[in-house]
Amino acid sequence: MITVLAVHFAVAAVAPFLFRAWGRNAFYALAAVPAVSFGWLLFQHGAVYSDVGAVSEVFPWIPGLDLEFAFRLDPLAWVMSLLILGIGALVLVYCARYFSLKDQDLGGFGAQFLAFAGVMFGLVIADDLLLMFIFWELTTILSYLLIGFARTRLAARRSALQALMVTTAGGLAMLVGLIMLGHSAGTYRISAILAQAPTLISGPSGGIVAAAVVLILAGAISKSALVPFHFWLPGAMAAPTPVSAYLHAAAMVKAGIYLVARLAPGFSDTAYWQSIVLGLGLATMLVGGYRALRQTDIKLILAYGTVSQLGFLTMVVGLGTPDAALAGLAMLLAHGLFKATLFLVVGIIDHQAGTRDVRQLSGVFRQSRALGIVAGIGAASMAGVPLLAGFVAKESVLEAFVHHASGGEAWSMVVLVGIVLGSVLTFAYSARFMWGAFAVKPGIERTMFKAVKPSFLAAPAVLSVLSIVYGLWPASVDAWVQPYAALFASTASGAGTPAEQAGHLALWHGFTPALGLTALTFALGLAMYFGRNLVARAQSRVPGWIDGDRMYQLTIGALDDTAVWITGRTQRGSLYFYLAVILTMAFALPLTAMVLAGKPLPDNLYFIDPYSPLQPVVGAGIVIGALAAVKANKRFLAVLMVSVTGYGIALMFALQGAPDLALTQMLVETIILVAFVLAMRSLPAELRDRTGGKYRVIRVIIGAAFGVTMVFAAIHAMGARVAVPVSLEFPRLAYEGGGGLNIVNVTLVDIRAWDTFGEISVLALAATGVASLIFVRGRGDRTRVSETIAEGSVGRQVAVDPGSREAADLAISRKFAASARDAWIVAGRTLAPERRSIIFEVVTRLIFHSLIIFSLYLLLAGHNLPGGGFAGGLTAGLALAIRYLAGGRFELREATPVGAGTLLGIGLATAAASGVVPLLLGGQVFQTAIIELWLPVFGDIKFVTSTIFDIGVYIVVIGLVLDVLRSLGSEIDEHFEEQRTAPAEDAPADDAPAATEVQADVHAEEPVGVPAETTARGQG
Amino acid sequence: MSVNLTLLTVMGALYACGIYLILERSLTRVLLGLMLLANATNLLILATGGYAGLAPLYNKATGAHEYADPLPQALILTSIVISFAVTAFMLGIIYRTWVLARQDEIQDDIEDLRVAETPRFDAEDDTPIPAETSEFPLTMLGGDGSTVSDHPTAADGPDEAGSVTAGAKEISARDAAAEEQPGSQNVTPGPEGGVK
């Protein structure tokens, strides 16, 4: 069985290639798959109808979740598979002539169709509730794709979505039901659940099982388009007609019927089963039949006819008696045969005549008698005319319901009357269909009708022949269905054998009440057909009843409106609002919890650390700095104040006994200060506060409350700590395992090396991010060397008013700094004279190399003394920053012959290598080795391999700092110079405040309208 | 476990100031707020180490309890450098915002506001569709309708259909039809590569 499934999906996967090669004839190749499977199915007949009663296959899938590929081919599944595979093959054959050579996307369509057939087959043979559900949802998705085949047409898209929404909603309810059922049964194996159904229903979880069954029925009802979900099926008429034929006759909607049939042997006695199945079934049968008589599109007549028949089938299949079960499956087969025939005929008419409108079709029968005969057989079978499949099936249905009603309950009499009424409607719309499609209508021009090719007509013709064979010789169908009906047989003594209880399918039962009812049906149906004008007039007088489609539209519309309303209230586009809500929750919940818990504060609280009494003094400085940063209304003042807190914290680290942290924090604060100044050169000095007024109070409240919450949360969290810190082991581990004295550094490069590796990856990402933000395109790693740059050309001040004081200053500074002094720094000559500072250049010359040496010292000594890769890298970065500030961007370029991107890559690679190499040597990732050796000059050397990792860190940090300098420094310099040389472009907006306002207004409306500014190199 | 209230008080003050700042509209202040929050968090981690102690440089004579706790220090060291990287990234963003929009302020998200103003009428859901009674609509060939084809001819294409009004814009019917096609490339890319 799994092979059959696999072949379906495999061929579906390659279908687009087949279509590319063979065009629409590839449908024949696709049709071969279900056709061969159908043959295989026939060979399984012996096994399925043996004493075992089924063919099973089980493959484990996810044992932890009790999910398995459990398949079981029993008589019910076998009969369903006949329809699914047989009709699937015929419809695919039909597709090969239905679609035109020029149609687009046939490959995808064929693949979906074949997969759909496979999924339906999987659905009926699945023996696991969850596996069945998976197939169930797959049919939903594939039907969505198939219905929406003509995706450029609004009608197709909309009805596909409608079908998807309705059936998925039902499917979700069903999933809950399936899980409830599987949970209370303790197994998800369907055959096992059905076997223990009686004990389940009467057992302690009987209520849950009843509820579960109702939920599962909700899924079946939505799938099978029963009232109140009946509207999606006529809507799905936007699908290509072959799809409609398959959906209506064998797949999709039959899944719901199948589910009812599958569960009926076990659960038809549960509390709400009968009322749901019979009530909704009957309502659907009547509504469908009634509406079918109103339609003018022959396809819609059939669609509402299917709705009606689905209600009918649900009733029969769900009744839960042996004779009804027998009749139900017989009816299912008959319906599949005639409905497929009729839809395929409709497709031919539409294809040849270009319309399906009853009011435009006229005289089609005269032009294609073969088509008329095929359709006539189908319609007659639908109406239940003797000698055909429909008659045989309907006869035994009536038999079953007469038997049901003979109990004498008023309710079962109502059902019987309803069924007869429904059959009358069925007869009437069958006749109306034939009349509408084929009759010659007075006053209507004869329809242009192209001749039908035999290959086009083959599929419906085969189906109609099968309807006749079935009608004339129902014994084999009877034999197929009997084992299923026997599942319902009563085991009470005197009830007779299962076959006696179920009765038999036969053409002639003698003069029975059922035959009388059939005769009555025919008489009334004929009367309705001949009185069709009266019927139409009566129907037009009835106001439009509750329209399910309209209800759906209103529901979806209301849902949309609610969503928009809620979104509009919560997503107001203001970051301030979002943050305020999030942060308020962040302090309100923990604060409430702490107040409610009312725990006493822990004992060991202290303000003054006996080992470090100066902390409160430094703390006061930090707090003052932070408050000043909040109050500052000048940009750089605020930045400086934040730096004050940063340096203060460095001091705090030192006081706490953390020299590494203090060192790193000092270096970082310094570099951040440089970066801030570089990046914010172009921004206005004032920090305007636009969020003033009432918001300020709220912000103060949120901030203060958050701070207080954090303090108390921290106190409680730390007070709750009982375990011994893991870090007590660290000194020993660091010395013995890591071979280093600096415990923090060994922690970084050895004990927690993974953590650090993650961090340097983030650094590389952030560095690349900075570069991309400024350079926009590329990383800008290719900078020109300084030799190519004209002397004094960088950062030259232009556009200075000649008479002004600045001009005089400029002239003097140029005079003093005019000579090309390359003695101190390499690219100093490229700077404009007024930008140079001889003192700075000399100092740079003196300290750059010392700093680099010092950084290397920090790196190598870091294992045993304060320092390490981070501190070393930052020191080296600082040295580069000094070079840049003294000599401009070309100086920076000269100082770093290797690009920042390359540095990041080398650094990461080095660190990664230090992790991987031990693995290759048979150790573990990031394992450290201690190598002791003697070198002539240096003497005894103890080299720890984790130093290599630290070197990687060092290089990455240099790369990061370099990227910051290049982006926020060099590149922005270049932006400035380009602006100055092309002042006409942007100058007005920069200079005149009024113009800025105007510009700002423009931006407010069209924020993306301003072109990106980047340099020529950035664009390259 | 000992709790150092000095560190925690300073931490609380930094959190309060940081939160106050990130609720601001100015991007620069938001960034400063983030930096204060990072500092505050570093202090929080530091406080988990307990009493101040000796610098964690191994010495055989020193007991494990006498060092300042090395684990929080390792975590903070990581945090300091990452904060630096994030700060640099934010600086890049601030600069770019300034270059693009001449603004250092966080604007209300126009797209969010647009969602709130979504009209009840959704063309995809609510446009009335005329009943279609065929998948193969006939097209008359020639003026007299004497011949019939089941495919629209080029002459009847959207060329002569004029223009379509979509929202406030008027676009030619051919473009509109092209946009109906899946995977339409019929859009002008904006300066940053997005759709304008």
C-alpha cells in the first residue's frame, strides 16, 4: 500500500517535467498511475475479503509520539479506493483533452491532481487517527490549489480561499476530537478504537467520547458541505470542471462521508450522533435539492445536486443499521459513477459550446447524440430510474428507511417523508438538468456546438456503461459491501445472519413499500418537471432564504473588522507606546508578585563592603553622571555624561577586585567616545526633546518603577541563592587544566570558550553591519593607497567667505603648515594644511608603536596577568584611532595594510582552528594543551594552546575597531567632502533652517523618497 | 548569600535613567539609554559575585573564597565588548537615518497606521463578481460575429481597454493586467532596493 502512495507522490513530483516534454498528453502518463493502482486493488480483492478481513501494513514513524504509518485495507477502504483510483484515472484521461495546448501551468496542475488522488487513497487506508488527519488536511490544501487553478481570476481565488477556510475550521475541530478520542481510548489505531468502542461509550469517559465524536462530525460536516457549511461546494465551481468532477464524485466531499461510515460501526449510538447525522443530513438534502431547481448554470445544478446527495448519503451511512450500511455504500458507489459522468459531460458542453447557461443552450442533443445519451444515463441513474445503478441503490436505501420507520417513532417517519421529498426534488432537478443542457428551447438560437472527439467522450462513456452494468448486475457490488454491513449486525439470538439483516442489492425485490415510494417519487418528480414554470414562479416569490455564502462573507468581514480594530488600538506605530506597554508589564508583574508573596528581605544586606569601602563614593559619581546624561540637552554633553558613568563603572570594577574588567571598560569607553564624536559630527548639536509634556511624567514613573523593581528582584534573587558557586572550582581548574594564572582570562579562552567564540562571531557580524550601513554597497575594503593622493587635498576647507575672520585664520594656518613633512607620519601630507597638528603627529609617532607593542604584551601576558585578547585588541584599536585622528583616512589606510573584513575572517578562522585542530588530533573541541619547551634566548617557555584562541579574539577585535574607524571616520569624511564639492545638490537643505523644515515636512509624507547618499566607491 | 546594596542602588538608578532615555524619540538618546542599561546590567552581574575580593590571579597560597568571583567577571567582559559592538552598530544606524531623512527622531511607523485605517471594503473579498457561466468564454472574431474562437485574440487584448484607476493612481490597463499575473516584476524598485 505504501508503494502505491509513494508512486503517486513520486510521479506527482516529476509531473512538471513530463508536461514540459509531452504537453497535455502527459495526462495520459499520469492517468496510468491510478489506473495501475486500480489493477493492483483488484488483485487485493482476495486478501481483503478473506477471513482476516483486511490487509495491514505498519511502519514506525515517530515512536515517541505513537505516530506510525499504519495502513489497513478493509472492505470499506477497498470500496472507497475503487472510486478514488478508478475515477481518478478516468478524470486524468479526460483532462488530456479538456485542457488546451496553450494552457499555462498544466505541470503544476497535473502534479496536484495526482497527489490529490494519492492523498485521498492514503486517507481511506490510514489506520491511525493522526495519520488520517494529516491526509485529511493535505486534501484540504490540495483542493485549495486545484480550485484556485485559474489564479488570475478573482472568483477562483476567492472560492478556493473560502473552501480552505471552511474545511480547515472544521478540520481543527476534528483534530481536537481525534485527540480526545485517541487519548481516552489509549491508542490512535482506528481499528483498535472501533473494536473497543462499546466499552468506551459506556465507560467512565463516555461523555468525553461523545463530545469527541461531535467534534469529529463537525469536521466531516464541513468537509462534506452539509448545512450550515453547504455554501462552499457550489462556490468551488470556480475550479476547472475535471476538478469539480473529482471533488464531487470521489474525493474531498466523500472524505466526510467516509469518516461517518468509518466511525458509524462503533459510535452511531453515542448521544448526539443520530440527531446530527439525520437532522443535518435531511436539511442538507432538502436545501440542496430546492436550490438546485433555482439554478440556471448546469454546473451549479449539479453542484447543489451534490449538496443534496451528500446530505442523503450522510443520513444513510450514519443510520447505523446493517441494511442502511449496505445501502449507504451502494449509494456511494452509484453516486460516484453518475456524478462523475454528469460533471464530465458538463465540461464537454462548456468546452464545445462556450457556455453552461440554461438560457443560452439549445438543441445540443441534436448536435451530439452520443453526449446526450451518456448524460441521459447519468441523469437517469441520479433520478433513480430502473435498470440503473441509482435505482438499485436508492431502492435499498428506501428499504432501510422504511424498516427504520416501521418502529413507529414519529421522528423516523419524518425522516422517511423527508427522504421521499428529497428524492422527488432529485428527480426534478435531474430532469431539469437534462432539459437545460440538451433540449431545444423555443426562442433561443441554436447553440454553436463543436463536434466532440471520441477521446474526449471516452471517460464519461466508460462511467455510464459502468452505471448500467452495476444496475443490471448488482450482485458483485453486493458482495463487496456485505462485510462492511455485517459490522452493524446485531448478535442477538433470532436476529438472523448478518446477510439476512442487511438484505441484498437487487434489481427486483418484488412489490415492496419501497417500490411504491419510488413510484410516488417518479410521479411527483414528473409533475414538478412539467410544472417547472409554476415551480420557478413559486420559487421566485419566496424571498432569498438565509444564504450561507452571505453569512460566511459577513463572518469573515466581521473578523477582519475586529482584527483591524484591535490592531488599530494596539499597533499605533509609536515605538514609545510599544515600549511603554512592554516595560510597564515588565515591572508591574514582578512587582505584584513580590508584594503578594510578601517575603522578608534576606539577612545579609550591606551598603558598605568591608573589603572595598570606597564603592559608595564612586557610586554617587556614577548616579550623578547618569542623571546629568538624562538632563543634558546638548548632544555631546549627554555623550560625555554617559562616558562618566562608564568610567565610573570601570572604577567600580577595580574596587570590586576585577582588574581585567576595569582595563577593558576603560579602553571601550575611550573608543566609544571617539566613535560617537566621529558619527555625530553631522548631527545638530542640540538635542531636541519632542516627547515633552505629559509623557515625561509617565516616563519618569516607568523608569523609576523599573529601577526599583530591578533592585528588589535582584535582592530577592540573590537572597534566595543557596548553592555553592560553581566558580569556587575555577581557580583550581584554571591553573591545573588551563595552565594560566589569570582565572578570568582562562575562563574566557578555555573554560567557557564556546561562549567567547559565539561572542566574537557577533562582533564580526556587528562590524560588518556597521560597514554595510555606512558603505551601503559592499564593505569598502578596497581603499586607494596614499601615494595616489594629491598633497593637502583631504579635508580642505572651501567656500569660506574671503573677507571673514575664518579666512584669515585659514591663511595663517596654511602658511605655517604648508611644507610637506613626511617625517613623522606616512600620509600626513595628504591632509589639508589647516587640518594638521605637528604636536599630534609627533606624539602619534612616539606612542603608536609603543601602544602596539603594549597590546601584544597584553595579549600574550593575559593568560597569567590582567589583559588578554579583548584588552589587547582594544589597545591596538586605540593606537589605530590615534593614527587616524592625526593623519586622516589615508594614514589609517597606511597603518593597516590588511582590510577590516580580512582581519575579521582571519580572526574567526584562527579561533575556529584552535577549536577544531584538537578534535583532529583526537581530543575534544577547544581542548587545551600545555607545551613546555626551551628556546635559546628566551629560556624555558610554557606555551598554552588556548593562547591561539586568544590571538583570534585579538584579531577580531582589531577588525571591529578598524571597521568602526573606517566607516564612521573615513567614509563619513568622504561624504562630507563630496557634499562640499557638490554644494548645489544638498546645500540649501543643510544651510537654511527654513528649508530644513520644508524638507522635513516632505519627509514626513514620503520618508523613502530621499536618495541614499554614498560615495562613488560605495556604489562600486 | 550577601547582597551589596550600594551596587544594586547604583544599578537601579542606571536602569531608571536608561529606561527614561529609551522612551525618548531622539535616536541618540535611545542609544545613550541602551548604554546605561548595559552598564546597569554589568553592575547587576557584578553584584552576584558577592563581596569584593582579591583580583582573580591564581596564587597557591590563596583560598578559593578570597578571590573576587571570576565567573561574573568573565560574563561582564563578554558583555562589555558586545555592548561596544552594538553601540557602534547603532551609531551606524543613527548616521544613516540622518543621511536618508535628515532626522534623528524615531518616526511613527506609517505602515502600522495604515493598517489601522484599513477600509472595510477589501477588493479581494468584497468586489462583486459577475456570475461566470463558462471557463471558455467565446470571443467573436470580426465584426459580424460569424466566426467564434475560444481564445481572446490579440486585437481584443487590454491594449484598447484604456486605463484603470487603482487608488489615486491611474495606470494603463495593460500594466494592471500584468500586475495581476503572479510574480509580477511590474514595480519600480526604490533607492534602497525596496518597492517604492
